Amino acid sequence: ALELAYTSLASIPQYGSREILVIQASLSTCDPGDIFETIDKLAKEKIRCSFVGLAAETHICKYTASKTNGKYSVVRDKTHLRNVVLS
């Protein structure tokens, strides 16, 4: 999904808003390619990736958010989810 979003957003000029918001409920990821290569491409193109975890913290999501200047949050309840998504 990140690779597909990268392909779509890379052509947008840098003065435009280029951000990915991922809402994830699983505890694992399945990446068809090298996820670290994808993260490096996102960071190089200044595409911000933010994650909202509905379960537990996932290291790769937290790492991706920090490398791309995004945010990573694990929500506690639906009120917290609403606050995180709207912030």
C-alpha cells in the first residue's frame, strides 16, 4: 500500500500536501518488496506517513512515521481515535 501511495503522490509538486494516513488493526505487515527501500523513497520525496494503530504498537509503523516526519498513535478507545484522526 505504501508503494502504491508513493507512486501516486510522487508526481505532486512539493508545495502540495503529500501525506499518507494508515489505519491499521493487525499486528503484522506483509510487504511485497523491501520495506526499508520504500521508506527511504518516501522520506527522500518528503511524503509524510502517519499511522493509527487499533491494536498494539508495531515497530515498522513507528519507524516509518519517525523517518518520514509523520505521527504514530495507538488508540485506547473511540474518543481517542476521533481525537487522533482529527488532529
